[in-house]
Amino acid sequence: MDQKIELDLEADDRAALEERASANGRSVAEEAAAILHGYLHVTRADAADLIAQSRALRAMARPGVAQTDSLLLLREDRNR
């Protein structure tokens, strides 16, 4: 059942959606539908898998070795 839904978006959100749609070769409506579909169909299994992957990555860090905050690394890289 195809039904039109009107979205009331802030200007910056609309611009971001238009940019994302353009980058993906879709209309704004198609992009909004794809985002909504992806959000609605994330399962608990998907979330659990992401958590497991995150824990596995964290476990690879050597114990006792301080890790640099990724935000600091991003800022450093951005300032180059």
C-alpha cells in the first residue's frame, strides 16, 4: 500500500536529506523511505552483533596501555 506522507523538516535536515539523496542517485522521497526502512528493520540480532563486534575490538587493545581518545585524533587530522 503506497501512501504519501508529508514530512515537516527543519531546513538543515531537508538540505542534508537532499544531499544524501543526490549522492545515492535517489529522489528525496526515495531516500527518506530508504532511511526509514533501514531504521525500522534493524533487529535486536543486528544490534547484538554490533555490540559483540565492538567488544571484540575493545578486547584487542593491550591491557594497561592508554588509548587515545578518537575525538582528539579526528581533530588532529582535521587540523592538518
